[in-house]
Amino acid sequence: MFFKQIIGQKEIKNRLIQSVKEGFIPHARLIAGKEGCGSLALTLAYVRYLHCTNRQDDDACGLCPSCLKFNKLSHPDLHFVFPITNKKGSKDAYCDDFLPEWRRFLTETPYGNLATWLEAIGGENAHAIYARESNEITRKLNLKAYESDYKIMIIWLPEKMTDEGANKLLKLLEEPPAKTVFLLVSEDPERVITTIRSRTQLLLVPPIADEDLAQALNEKYNLPAGDLPLILRLANGSYNQAIQIIDSTGDNEAHLDLFITMMRNSWSRDVQNMRAKSDQFAASGRDKQKAFLAYAQRLMRENFLYGLQIPEINYMNRKEADFSEKFHPYVNERNVMDFVQKLALAERHIESNVNPKMVFFDLSMKIAVLLKL
């Protein structure tokens, strides 16, 4: 990753570049920003620039031996720590066991999130940065630097460290090995223990500016002009979120169709079609079932907000808004909380492997009552 590949964040890039030029290299930084703003990508570009032996004015050269190693994320003085699972068949798995997947993840999705990473290594729910990893950190950083002035340790999502592991890291930060730089990349810095935060220099990465995000999206996609403002509002400065919104457009249209049919069947109390849709819902697979119920919760909230007639707080696309123009009066202060709670309960039931036909049919019956309130 080069600085020139980072979406927006001009001020942060300039600050990092200037710090290297001035020789100001803190032994520990906490680089914090919400998912998709580019914190990890910025960290990778910063480390490449720091190690580059032929730095340009505003970026690494890309041609020196160090840069060539960074192309494969295999520089001997660069180390990574990140959340892992124990899926490798051992209770003692280490981050190094997942390095091939990690390098591929960073190369293909530098703006990816934890869910994307866990899916890449098997999608396990149980994950953490385990205490045993701290021993590996100590071992690696006590070695001499191979090729560079600095040994770099990037810790992605330090908030995922176990308490024992965090306390071991704290000791390293208090007495760091010589010529060592810790870069902690966090999406939720408040969950990083206070004593660690106090020993790092905080660098806050803001959400990506709308104009920069729009440029990046237009370079990658041929988006209809009318869709971009909504995507930017929903993404809220996250490139990863924007990509997910664009990629899920087809799914959202299917969710909207099912939502409309569900509301119409419930309003007319058409039990026969309720049962037919229950069968269709059950055949869609648990992930899609959960996705629909999450979508339905959002659309219920949006319909309630629609009635307030404040366009800037509404986050619906054109098709959703067209349907909601007539539907929103049925979602009001008397029933909106019940709608959302019952949809959320149905989602939890699906997560708990309750029969999806029963869940959908029961939900349709409850909605039939609420629509009349």
C-alpha cells in the first residue's frame, strides 16, 4: 500500500510523511478510526515509507529492495498481530499460522473489516488476540533488525486482546526494545485498556470526506448519478460500507419485495399467502433470513422517520421511498417499537435455529395486529 492509493485523508498522510522527514518516530502510536476510513491502509503506507531507502517527497519509491519486499508484505522487520481463531486444529494457534491468509486479505481488501477477515479464515465466531501472542511479540522484537533501522509491530484491533495479553503488551510498551515501533490500529479505542492508551501517541483518522469517497466509487463503478448521494449518506465516510451497499443492491431489492408482500398479506390477513411466503422464507437459508429481518427492522425505523418529514434524517433509496410514501402512516408512535422488537426477536430465533417457517408465519400474524394500531 502506497500513500497515493489511500482514499482522501490528505491531512493525515501529510502529517505521517512530515513526521518521518523530521525523524519524529514515536515508539508507539494508536491509530484510531471507524471501520472503512482507511486506518489500516494508512498504517501500511506509513510503514512502507518509513522503511523505504529511496523516499520520494510524498511517497515511497516502490523500487528499492525494501519496497519490493513490501509488495508481498514479507519484509523481515515487519510483524503483524491480529484476531485469530483456533480453527487450525490446535488450541495454541498463533498469528503466524495465518500469515498467508492475512497477506492475501491485506492485498485484496485493505479497507476490509473484522467480519471479512474472519470469513477469510473460516468464519468462526470465537476470536481474539490471545495472551500467548504477547510472548511471540517479545521474542520477535528482541531480535536485531535485519535490514532497517526500525522493527515494526502492527497490532490490528488491539481492543480484541485478552486482559492477560493486554497486560503483557503494556510491559513491552513501558520498556520497549531498542529501535522498535508499535502501531496499534483500532476501530474502538475506548475499549483499549487505559494504561495502554496512555503510553501511545493517538492519531485519529476521520471518516473519508464525501467528495473523496465519491471520486473513488466513480472510478470503480458506473453508478447512476441519482444513487451516489444515498450511498454516501449510508456509508458515512466508510469505503468498506459503501462497497457493501453497492454489492448488496440486488439483495436489498429482493428484501424490499418480500417486505412489501409480507406487509400486504398481513394487512389483508391473507393466511394462505402468509404460509406460502413462510415456505419461501424457509428455503432462503439462514444468512439471508437474518439479513432480511435486519433489513426489515431498518425499513420500519425509516418509515417512522419518514412521517417526521425531515428528509436529511431519512436513508432510503428511491424504490423504498416510493413504497413508504403510502406505507409510512401505518408505522407510528403507537407501534414502531413493537414492530422493531418483534422483528429483532425473530432474528434471534433464526440465530437459535428455530424453525424458520414458524418464525416467519408467527411474525406475519403479529404484524397483522400491529398494522391496525
